[in-house]
Amino acid sequence: MTRPNQLWVSDITYISLGASFAYLSLITDAYSRKIIGWSLREDLGTAGPLNALSQALKQRNVSQPLIHHSDRGLQYCCNAYIRKLKANKVRISMTENGDPYENALAERVHRTLKEEFLSYYFYFNYEEVQAAIAKAIRLYNHLRPHLSLAYQTPAAIHEKEQTYTHFI
């Protein structure tokens, strides 16, 4: 990859709420590692991934080719999701066998959020975890340096490179 908004990776993970779960849908830019779309829902329906996709598409300000990669979950294969990608001229890529290694970057981002930002707390309700995730994503994007980004933050790389490619 040579720029932001060239490849997005997407996945869903669960967040424990004691006796129940909430489901976090993320879309991450593979170049900058910036989380560009997210949604937390109390169910595994299509609304979470669709909300995350809408959020990601709103911030996209270049018209260069884009690929969206995900697993073959029902949420990503449903008509509404596929239509939204096609309507925005986004190419579709999906894992072949459901192997997590085929979507390793998305899995890694989920793990980082859970282990570094969310694992120290117990969430009693949906509102608490919603606020914690919003804060965790802000910290991840704007304050957490990445070795793969020469110890820069995802937001710094994303904005710098996006500004540069926007004027080419």
C-alpha cells in the first residue's frame, strides 16, 4: 500500500457486558492503521457494520481506487452492504475460508483495543462500554504510536499522506 484510502479492513468483535455482549464493528485503513469507522450494537445484525461503513465513507475525500476487505460474515455479504460499497465504487474483497489470518490486520486492531484500552475495566451496561470505546478509539488514533508507522500515530500518518495524495 502506498496511501490512505487504498485498502480498508473490516471486522466485528464482541465486548463483554457481564451476562451479555455488545458487538463492535470497525473499519481500519490498512495504510495508516487509523480506525475510520466504528459502531457498537447490542446485536450482530447488519446495522453495526453498515453504520461503520457510512462513517468511513463520509471521511473519504479522495476518488482514487479503494478496496474493502472483510470476512464472509452475513453482515458483509448482505445486499445492503454490497449495494453501499458498489454505489461508492469500492471494490470488494473477502476471505476465502474464514481463516482469521486472512484478515489479520483487522483482528490485530481489535486485539489492541481490547488488551490495551478496554481490558482493565468491567462494563455494567451498554452506555458505559459505548463511552469507553469512543475514548479508546480516540486514544488509539491520536496518541498510540505504532512501530509499523515509525512510531507515529495512525491519525498523523493518515492526515499527512491523505493531504499529500489529495493534491497529486
